[in-house]
Amino acid sequence: MVMAAPVPLRRRWALMVVVLFAVVAAAVAQDYNDGGGDDEEDEKKKPQYKAQESCNGVFLSYTFMERTKEYPHLKNATAQPYAFKATATVLNTMTQDLKAWQMFVGFQHKEILVSVGGAVLLDGSDLPANVSGGVTFAGYPMADLLNSIDTAGEESLIESKIEITGTQFGVKSPGKPMPKTIKLTNPAGFRCPAPTRKDSVMYVCCVKDPKFKAKKANSTRYVARQKADLTFAYDVLQANANSYMAQVTIDNWSPISRLDNWNLTWEWKRGEFIYSMKGAYTLLKEGPACVYSPAAGYYKDLDFTPVYNCEKRPVIVDLPPEREKDKDVGNVPFCCKNGTLLPPTMDPSKSKAMFQMQVFKMPPDLNRTALYPPQSWKISGKLNPQYTCGQPIRVSPQEFPDATGLLSSTPAVASWQVACNITRPKKRASKCCVSFSSFYNDSVVPCNTCACGCGSDTTATCDPDARAMLLPPEALLIPFENRTAKARAWAKIKHWRVPNPMPCSDNCGLSINWHVINNYKSGWSVRMTIFNWQDYTFKDWFAAVTMGDHYSGYENVYSFNGTRMDAPFNNTIFMQGVPGLTYLDAITDGKTPADPRVPGKQQSVISFKRKDAPNINIAKGEGFPKRVYFDGEECALPDRIPKVSSAHRRAGTPSLTQVAMAAALVMVVALVDSLRL
């Protein structure tokens, strides 16, 4: 047996050193792996887009996921509907928080959104919603995105994902129906360059605008309250685990808008229901019906008989004045005005409304701090402006004076604000209209055809696209259905063609005639007449007229109270009824059943001086207003103005015929008034 030679001592030490280094190297490598994760995890943490790595602002992306052909299957590719899914993301890569984020997606393929997750539509539109012109998303339930530094990069706190499902038209495969653009629309001074598109992905990095001058920052972590035409304050006064007491305050800030018999709606997103109310009520009080709601399944021991409303979209209205001091349903400041909100310039005490309600919550929001306001606020009135409202924004808690009269104040548990602004009515969607007439033309330019809309049931016997026929002056004093004979006779006298079928009515419940009475050396004047064709009396009515560049010549309003308005309503005259004439009466029956109905009416002469507007040319139509408002609603103007007839080529020298016609119209008005007495 051969024995192995012994290993020299020097070689043994060298071998031990090599083994020791190997063990240390392995341990160090293991430490690095434990601290930083393996290569596969590092790959997962890398940003999806390279541009995201260098973005110091807000990174937006839109990814088209998939689509399938919907019924009906058509040969016309542009009319073919497709169901599509997409995902949008909003990532805060700044060092500060992003408050109340808003992302605009410029849809351009007649998209109709069916469902949206992780956000809501900023304008409060109900789903399904036509967003073919683009739409702005607002964060819900996470409206604010925190910064990465304060959250250790927690994605759920710094990023919001919007899951989009809907229908779009056209764009044959393999084309991708991408939006035109995406951008951040926060009013905090962000600049968004043109987005980058790669196949089915679009992204952009929006950065702070260095030229934007931000207002002095408040010391709180909340967004500053916004200025708007009308605002809602949603203040939580008391909070329990499963319910809370909220106070809703409506403020009208616009000097030319109002609301009459306002109806307020919103959408509960988390299964809440209204248990009780004071200062207002829901149109549907469905306590017994609530026993079939999901809320009844959770609150098994709760008596639902007194419950006010379990609807997802309740309709809330104001109480009448006689319930103001009612201990059960009233007794709330600024309540109970029958839904009337006047401009603050008329009466500040009547420009605010308030009500309170107890709201019950549903799982998983059963703790004191789980508070979410309703979304998609909408408000409307009798004959009032159209408002577009944003989504609720968290603001600093509202402070209320101490109820016992002490100098201290008590803050709300939480507060939100909803800002609403007036939008101009769309074509054929107004609620009032204007007709033009003048001393230099014996025909009246009436309100436009279908100025306030035309339903399918009204267009069966008339032409909704035909231009309104010129009328004799006396035709303005009778309802549209009684004007046909006068319109035909006037066209025959003037040798005009009579369309067949005849143009449809303007369908407006209120109309205003602006008649230029005269034009003399030192000035000119007009007569403004308001006609009420509804079975509704307007209380504390007002009107406003924007005159344009020649407003400086305005002198006086004689039968109304008239005042000049300041910015932003420059060149505008504000008018309201004088004491004793603040009511615009409803339409009444004629003296006999065969006589046409008689509209409620108010009128006044308005004078202008040529000294302050020497260049005005009445004959060219510069005596007509640019905009006319009644009770805040912008009225539809005619599509033309009266032209100077051959008998009146010389402006400023009224003929005997003109004077006689003006006198005749005044006599007709006086006669109608006498018949009503």
C-alpha cells in the first residue's frame, strides 16, 4: 500500500486563504442580492418608457388594449362600431404632491364611454357618454397623487390607472383608434408638449411652467378654493363609523345669473343613502321602497320607513318659504326660498342656499375617516343658464362660528368644493329668443325657427330647416299658432314666396323684441319689450343687454331700473323691474274663446347719446345688441338684422310713414293692454 505524501505546511496555508476568499466573495454576493433583488426583479422595476426615467413632472400615458367588432356588422367601415378597451395612467414624478389631477384625452373616433374605473368624467356626464370631441378625467377615489419621496416610491400612492371601456367607430384593422392628444389640464401651470405615439401607445411628460405665477401658497395641504359662477360646499359636520352629517351650501357668484325652482342631482358612488334632511327634500321619498335596496341587506335592524332616499341619483329641491321655521324639516340658514337664487348684485341674502342631511355609509367605508362626497353634480332651473360642474375637490375644512355665541370657531371634519360655470346654450337649445325691428323697415325679423328646439312631433306639419318668415309688427302680439294667416298675408303684400310647408315655431316660452325707434342728430333710442308665453309668473325678473362698441352712448332706461355693469361684463346694461313691477305675468286667455291668448308683457324705452358714440351707423344695424340675457339665460338672436328699405335710404330723417307705423304699433300695444283690464 502506497501512502500519500504529506502536504507541505506552506501549501496548506495558501489553500486555506483561497477557500476563505471564496467564502467571503460568496457572502458579499449574497448580501448584494438580498439588498437589491435579483436581475429579474430589477427588470420589473424599470420604467415602462424611457421618457418616464427622465420626467420630472407628471407622466401621462394612453395604451390601446384591444377591440372587437360589434353588431350590426356593416360593409361601411366608417360606420362600423367596435368595442374597445384602453388604459390611461397618471404618474407623479415631481418632488411635490399633485393635487386634484385632471387628464384630457382627445378622442376623435366618435367614442362612447361605457365604463370608467379609477376616475370620473370631470363634467359629470352620465355613462354611457359621447366623448367624440374629447373628455377630461378627474381622479376618483384617489384625486391627489403623492410624491415618491414621501412614500418611498409606493406606486399605489403616486400613480392612478384609468380603465376605459367603450365603443368607437371606423378605423379598419390593423389601424389603431388612438386619441388625437393627451395632456394634463390642472389649472396649476403645467406645460405639455405634443405626445409621442408608438403603435398603440401614447405618452407625454408634462412639467411645471416656469412662467406661471402661482398664488401665494397657503399653509395647508389642501387645494385653494376656486372662483366660479356657482359653487357648492360639501362640509361634513359630524362623523360616526357608519354615518355622517353633511351640510351643502350653494353660492351664486355671477352678477347676471339666477336659478328658479332649482333641481340638484348627484351620484352616490359607494352605496350611500340619505336618512334624513333639513332645509331641502328629495322629490322621491322612498323609505318603504328602500327595504329592497342593498343597504337594507346590511342594515337589517334599521327601520327604513323614515328614510328619505336610497336612489343612486337623488333629485333634491328647495323647501317653500312657509317651512323656513319648521323644526322638523326647516330651521336652516338661507333655506326655504322655493328654489330661487338671485345674483348677489340684486340681493346678497337671496344668492345663497343651504341644507343638511344625514348620510349612511356602506362597507368597506365603516370608519370615521372614510368620507367620500357624491360625484357628478348637476343643477338646473326653470328658465336659467346651463351650468357645467366639475368634480368635488378637497379643500381646507370650513370654519363655522360657535353656536353658543362665543368668539371661537369650529372647523368641519372635512370639506369639498364643486365649481360650476355657465356654458353658452347650443344651437336650438336656448330657452328664450329675440326678434329685431326698426323704424326704417316695416317688417319684423322674428325669432329663428326652432330657436328653443323642435321635437319630432312638432316637425310633422312644418319645416324645421326653413328660415323664419318676416312678419308685420302686430304679429308679435299674438302666439305663434295665430300668426300663420298674418305671415301669409304679409308675404302676399310684399310679393314674397311662401314656403310649403311653413317654417316651424321658435318654441320659446319667452321672447324679447328689440325695436329701434328713431335716429336723430343728438342720439337714438330703442324700445325693448319682453313677452311671457308661459303659464308661469316670473318674480324679481331681470334682463341684461350687451351693446358692443357703441355702449358708451348709453343714457337711460325709463320704465325699468337700468345700471351699467363692470368687468367682466363691460358694455352691458343690467335691467330689472321697478318696485311694483317686479313680476312678469303669465299668459292669459283672450276676452272671448275665439280671441288669441295674451302674453304677459313689460317694456321700456332706452336712450343713447350720439355725443359719446359719434360713429354709430344705425342704418347698418349697429343699433342692435350683441347678446341678450333674461334671468341669466342667454337668448337666441336672429340670424339677420332689418335692412334699410328703399323708402328709408336717408338715415336720421324719419318719414311720415315711419312715424305713423311707430304710432300704430304703440296704439296696438295700448289697445291690447286695455282689453286685458
